[in-house]
Amino acid sequence: MSQIITAAQLKAIAGSGARADLVAAIVRGWPNAVAKAGLTTRLRAAHFLAQIMIETGGLQILEESGAYRAPRILAIFGAGHHSAGVTEAEARRIAALPVAQRGPVLFNRVYGVGNPRKMREFDNTGPNDGWLYRGGGMMQATGKSNYAAMEKKTGLPLVAHPELLHQPDSAFTAAYLEWAQGGRCNAAADRDDVETVRHIINGGKNGLAECRAFLAKAKRALADYAPTPAVALDPVAPDATALAPPAPIVPDAAPPNVQPLDPGVVGDPVLYAVQTRLKARRYSPGVIDGRWGSGISGALSGFMNDRGLVLPLPSSIDEFHGIADQVRAELDKAEAEGWFRPVSEARAKADPHILTQLAPEITPARRNFLVALWGSTTAGAGAVYQTVSGYVSDAWDFFTEHRDVVDDHPGLVSAAWDHVATLPAGVWFALGAGGLAFITYNSWRAIRTSTLAVQTGERQ
């Protein structure tokens, strides 16, 4: 029996969708969690993990992305569901934005200055506070006031660096330090009182049924968890008592830009966060995977140049760590200002010469669009003509040939149906028109996507 948590146990609780980097962060930080949060019994560990599972959707998310479609925006933030009262027209407009812009616009509208009620409740008075202090972490805090409250509980600089809650290691550190405060969570867990634990963490009973399900899985997965005292493994935090308030340090005394990496984790978590934030400012880093390469090098170079940030351009992940704090500080400023990559007037207006140079695929896509459009229009017109003229002609011929027996012919309906059921050439025209219309639509989407990438500066 032991107090070690394994990746297999966490996946058994979370399910198949659990992210490898979140699983690795919990395994890596578990000894400190046991020591600092007093997770010394099976019940305490199970209740703690159940809360994390429900707040992260089964270890799948650490932050609200805001990349919602219009119906989802209305379901969450529409009139009758949220104080923001987002209208259908607003939801469609926001959902039509590129993904990188959608989150900031949506959350500043519903959590920030676009919603005075929530702005006051969350103290989100800055122009970009709704986005910066969106739902984040393994215990999901929302709003600057709640980030500040969690900062007091954990000692982590979450108001100055809200991105800490969006990084696996620091998010887990904040979760177990919040759990430790006052001993209330452990006391309720000792009684196996899931409702009280849920109320302490969530402020209500949201997701209680789902929480019970996660708790049952956690109890099964932790059947051999040892009820023995833990030994603090963190040399810079010798006070390992469960109830003692933590010292105001950055997670486990390690600067955010040198977090330890597990071999099973893909990429560097700090670089991953910077890639994501650069992408939101319209500096495309290529694949967002926490790995160093030409894409992030170019994005970083463009950002530093446009912001006047005088720093040596890194050529490796190690050199990047040397300037990560300055880059993130500048990103903080850019986000607070609502600043995006500057573009020329000609580029913003989609000058054809610039489009051809930067997105050459637009030319064949436009050609395909025009050819398919004319083809579908012609085929559609042909289908209408063939169908209408054929039926009119057949009906007239049938009538003139049978007009003497209209009154007493018993098979008129059957004969007429046979004529109607005959597949005329117009149907084949219609099928062809539909196929060409599909090609037309896809060509239009390709043109629009490439054009927007050039106009916003994301495509260089």
C-alpha cells in the first residue's frame, strides 16, 4: 500500500479523454499535494480528485476557450440563461469570428466591460479582464476577484499572471493549496460528505451527480491507497502540515519558465502557453505543441519586432526559457490593451496583389469557384427546364390521347403516376447542379479563410 498516484489510476477515474500533460502534472506533483494538503487517506484523495475531474471535464480542459458556435453561446450566455443576455444576432456575429478572436470578444462581453453586472461582481474593470480572468485551473476560478481570492489562499501570483492557472503544473499546485485552506475540505471528506465538499469548492451543487460518479470511480481506483502520514518532498517548503498557509512562492519554488517536464508530456508547457497567446495576437506559430521550431521562431520574432521588445531572438527551447518572462510580460500588456498584430491598409482591404503574393492558392480556388458556380447555375437551369418542359409536354400528350376515355377509364391515376415516376433527364441535371454547388461552397470557404488570414496578418 502507498500514497503514490499512477497515470493508470488517474485515467481510470477521468476516462479515455484525459490529457497526457494534465495526468503527468498530477503524478509529478502528488507527493507535494499529499504533504501540503493532507491527502493522507483514501477518502481525502478520492474526494479531492473527484472535484478536479468535474472542474476539468475529466482532465481535458484547464481554461474556457470560448470557441463556441452560436447555439452554444445562446444556451450559456443568452437571455434567460445569463446576466449578459447575449442576443441571437450577437451570438452569430461572435461565432463568425476566427477562433483566435472569438474567445476574447465573447468573454469581454459576458464577464467584462460588456456586462456591467459581472464586471462589478468579478472586478473585471480592465478592457481585457473578461478574457484574462476567464474560467481557469483545476478548481476553475472565474473573474479577477476570484483569482485574487485564490491568490490569497495559495500564495501564487495569479492576478499578475493569470496564465498560471492555464498551465498543468501550476494549476495542480493551486488546486491542492486551495484544498488545504482551513481544513474544511479534508474534514468533509473524512465524513464522506460529497455535498459539503462540492459546496466548499463550487459554492453550490452544480454537477453534483457527475461528481458522485467521479467519486465512486476514484474510490475504486484508490482501493490500495495507504492511510499513513506523508513526508514533505519539497525542500523549499519544509512546513508540510495540511492546514498551514503556504508561503507566497511560485509553484514549488520553480520559476514558471523552468517547470520540470515528464518524458511522457508532449512539449514544453510554458512554450505551449506562449504559442497559444501569440496565435491569439495573430502571430501564427505553426502547430501549437510546446516544441521549438521555425514557426514559433518566426511568430516570436514578429511579435518582438512589432512591440519594440529588444531581446535576443532564441534559437532553442533553452534560450527561449531565458527570455520567457519578458515575452509573457509583453503579452500581458498587449492583451490588456486589446492589441493585435498591425497590418497595412492595403492588406486590411484585401488588396488583390497582396492576396496573390501571400496566398497563391486563392487564384486556383477562385477559378474553381467561378467555374463551379457557372456550372451549377447552368445545370440547375437545365434541370428546371428539362423537368418542367418534359412534364408539361407529357401531360398534354397524355391528355389529348385519352380525352375520349377520361370519364370511364379506370387506370388513369395509375397511368399518370407511371408518367410522374419516370426519371427524366432533369433529375440528372439537378444532381449535377448539387455536386457543383458543393464544390462552389468549398471553394468559397477556402478563399474566405485564406483572405482573412492575410487581412489579419496571421498569414505572412
